[in-house]
Amino acid sequence: MAVGVLSLQGSFNEHIAALRRLGVKGVEIRKPEQLQNITALIIPGGESTTMAKLAEFHNLFPVLRDFVKMGKPVWGTCAGLIFLANNAIGQKAGGQELVGGLDCTVNRNFFGSQLQSFETELLVPEIAAKEGGPSTFRGVFIRAPGILEVGPEVQVLAEYSVPSKNSTESTSKSENQMDKPVSEERVIVAVKQGNLLGTAFHPELTADTRWHSYFLKMAGEIVEQSCNSIIKAEYLSDNQQQKNDLPIFQ
């Protein structure tokens, strides 16, 4: 299985290094024709507007959309998640092109500017169940997006609790208020839908390769299913041909 990493800008080298630690060679993808030689793709984190402009310059959007529509495995991290989303808000003036396919709405800079970047432990039950290890994963959020809404076919893999806007407003410190618990809201930060995987954080910037292993297994299952479908179709076609070639007696 050949795994490509979109290498226009951002943390593509880190993804390739993570794949290498798992014994898989990552292929740098910069031109449309290179997508023909891979079976799975990672779209890394970076500056989403810059990546979109470079992708548009190299005429990559049509082939990226076809790649997704063909059901091939694609994983987007941070800016890559924005690329895969069907809808994105908080974009710069004029907006940016999206690849789409992932039934969700993302807020491009949900967690704020570069100065609001942070790390935190995320509960990842699906990853722990499939890949073993601890029940948490160190999420590295760098000028990160947040997933505001997901469609019915989207599986939520991780969430993060943030104080609601109302709780951060300055109010008088009355006795009743001091006893009142801080209101929080859950923001989705990792999802899966069919052949698509999306994370708002950067697993490639940690030594923990479980997300990469999870994606490789997910990609392997999709490729195997695709091969089985092709074999089944060819088998049925051959049988039909044989039946048609048999003599028919009245």
C-alpha cells in the first residue's frame, strides 16, 4: 500500500517520519499525476489558505475531489481537516476552496491565534480499543480548527471540553456565583466517515504513532474491500460469459 502525503506546505515531513517509524514509506505528493500511484493520502497541518492557493496553482483540487469520491482513504490533520470538510467558517476574505466529502462544519480558527496554541490529553476510546496503549492521547493544537456540526454518518472519535463564552464574561463575584460550576461545551476534534479521517490536532508532532497505525489499518480494510469487490465483479462477469457461450438446446 503506497501512502501519499500532500507536500505543498506544513508538517508533511513529520507525517512521513511517523509512517517510516511504522515501516511504511510515505510518498511526497505535489502534482496531480502523482495521485495515480498511491492508495491512501494524508493531508497535513499547515496554513490552510496558503495550502489552498498552492493546490489551486497546481490544479490539484479536481483530482483530490476525485480521489475522495472514489472511496480512497484520506486523513486530514488540522488544515487537512479543513480541506476535507464540506463547510468551513471563519475563513479569510474571499474564502478558500475545499476538497469536501466529510459531512461536517468546521470553524477555521476555533481555538484562536497562534498564541492560543496548546497541548492537552484527549480521551480516545476508539484508538485505545483498536491500537492498545493508554486511554488518552496527547493532542497538539496549533491555531487549530474545531468541528461544530457533524452529519448522521460521521463517527466522533474525540472531543475537547472548553469553557463556554458565557462563563468567561466578567461578572461580580457573589457568593452564589462562586459556588456555581463553570459551564463547559464539548467541541469535536476528531471524526471518521467511511474512507475519511479528520483530526483538529497534530498526531505527527508526537512520538505516539497510534493514529497513523489506525489510519493504515483503516486504509488496508478499504483497499481489501475494494479488491474483493473487483474480484467478485470479475468472477460474476466470467460466469456470465461462460453461460452465454454454452450451447442452448430447445
